[in-house]
Amino acid sequence: MVSFQPSEEQQLIRDTVAAFAGEQVRPLAHEADESGTVPSSIIEQGWELGLVQSAIPEAYGGAGDTRSAITGALVAEELAWGDLSIALHLLAPRLVIYPLLDAGTAEQQARVLNAYTGAHFAAGSAAVMEPRFDFDLAELTATATRQNGGYVLNGAKCYVPLGSDAEHLVVYARTDGGTGYEGVNGFLIEKGTPGLTVVEREKNMGIKALATYELSLENCRVPAANRLGGDAGCNFAKLMNYSRVGLAAMAVGVARAAFEYARDYAKDRKAFGVAIGQKQAIAFMLAEMALEIDATRLLAWEAAWKLDRGEDATREAYLAKNYAANMVLKVTDNAVQVLGGHGYIREHPVEMWLRNGRGFATFEGLVMI
């Protein structure tokens, strides 16, 4: 049976991250969105919490903590409540670390993981999405062809966080003769590898502070040893399940931030002598927002619980992510409506949360828990 009570350790982690998000991240969110940059100081502070590198085994310089999808969901929600762009920037190295922990060979882990256990933030990322209107995770068009004992990668990728700074990328591509999720494999590519080109930084409607890039792969050659998991490959569907749960949890965080701001505004804002929150239309809207947020959180927790038990959570993760994408758009839009004309003014963060929330219908593979 799913437990709805975090353990003592999980609650401590949640409280620590919540305090960091409220005291350090949230005050920087507006300026980061306006300037299009994430302050390096906040990333260094987040790095010191060990949220990224804690699961790396002690043999490679990490803390060797047990990885838990439920704990990851708690962390993702709280960080996204602070700010989605900063959260995605801070957690980007997980896009390399966690696939290596899940599927990497001992040689791959020894070669790469040490780079992410230093005293300072180290950028890492993954390239999943492709610039196509009909993009489908099960039908990637980027290809990896076996040739001369290695692989040659060709294709285009988009929404690659920290793509220009990442020392290591996990690029997902379809291998010869593969179909569906089973035909997709990950490939470790180091910065500067010939054939890998960082095209340009994308100009997005939301997550404006997060630097995301398009990548081009033109006859990019990598040795066979760089295939994630070696000859055994990786379970791409499982990795995307972890990502979908993380995205659902982040959507909850963004929606919760918008709901709480709108709720407090409705308590303080008066019209015709009473708080607008006492008006039935506003009160019912806020109640529905709260209900949707809690429902989505429970969907994410159920999927995370199954992942922690080693069970197939494809259905649960897919439902959680899809429901979350609809929920966060509805809740953030309602928050703008509660504020009325003020909701459209950039001095209030609800318009930013609406822009960020709109992206969840598109996001795939941007986070890993």
C-alpha cells in the first residue's frame, strides 16, 4: 500500500529544501526571469546541499545515499515552488549522473562520476527532445549507426539545458533496426566532440532564466564504450518514467506557488468592503485549484512509490505527467484570473508561473529524480 507519510529522513530533506527555496531561491526568481540568467551564487548554494551528488557512491567521491524516487519528487516539488528555471539548472547534472547509476557500466561510472563530486557545481545534461511538431519519445529520429567498432550519431536535438557548458551529455538516439522505446539508447558524449555542434540558445516563452540549446549531430563519432550500459544498453522507458515523475512533481510545485499567491491575494484584496476571497466564484475557484494540486501530487507519489519498489511504473508515470501538464496550466491561469488586471503585470509572479506552467505539455527529459 502506498504510504502518504514521508519518513523522518525524507521530511528533514523536504524541510531543508523548502527553506532553501523560500529563503534563497524565491527572492531571485523575478530578476532571473527578467535577465535571462541564473545567478551562479544560488547554484553554488544549492550544490552545497548535496541534492545532486549525494547518490553517487563513496568510491567515486559521493555520499553514497540511497536513491529514492519519492525523495526526488519531494525535492523537485519544493525547488520548483521556489523557481522552475533555477530548479532545472541546479538539477541538470542528474541527467548524466542518474542514468549512469541506473544503467552505466562500471567503467563509465568510474570515468564520469568523479567530475560531479567536487566542491563546485559541474554542468551536465541530456539531449532527449527533437525540434519536430510530431515529436514522440517512442519514435526518435536521431540515429546512432554502428560503424568501425563505434557509433556515428546524426540528428537534431532541442531543449537541452546547459547544452553549451555541459562537460558530458547523454544523447538519446535510435540504434539500427530498433523500434519503440526498446530501440533507443543513450550515448555519452563529451564537450567538444567533433560532429557535435551547439547551435544557439533558445528563446522560450517560459523558463527564460534557464539556458536551453539546440544541438546538431553530424557524423558525430563515439566509441562503443560510450554507449550507456555497454552492449546491454539502457532501459529508456524506465529512465523516462523517472523523468516524467520529476516533471509531474515540478508541475505541482509551480501550481502550488501560484495557488498560494492567489489565495493570499484573495484574502487581502477587498472589493465592495469584503475580501474577494469571500466571493463564491473566487472561493470555489481556489478550492478547485487546491484539489487539483493534491490529486496530481498523489499521482506522482504513486508512480514514484512503484519505481522505488522496482516495479514497472510506465502507466502511472505517464498519467501523472499528462495530468500534471493540464493541471498546472489550469491552476496558473486561474491564479492570473484571481488577481484580475494585476495578474497581467510582471510585478506579480503569477504571469511568470503561467508562462512556465505552459511548457509542461512540451517538456520531456528535462529532469531526473
